[in-house]
Amino acid sequence: MNQKLQQLRTQREQQETELIALKETVNELKQLLQAMNPKPSGGAK
């Protein structure tokens, strides 16, 4: 039981780390797109 809890906790921490990395990647892609296409966009940021 305790081992299962530890396993789930470790899994969740890994998923959180991956999520943070994904968010950073998305932000970098947005910056790249803005640099390539410097027109002001009317969409939400």
C-alpha cells in the first residue's frame, strides 16, 4: 500500500515536471512565431 502511494507520488512529480517543460516550450514557440511574424495580432495573448 505504502509502496503504491510512493509510486503514484513519483509519477505525479514526473508529470508536473513534464508539464512545466511543455509550458516553457510553448512559450519559446510563441516567441519564435512573433519574431518571424512581427505584425500586431488581434488575437488574445
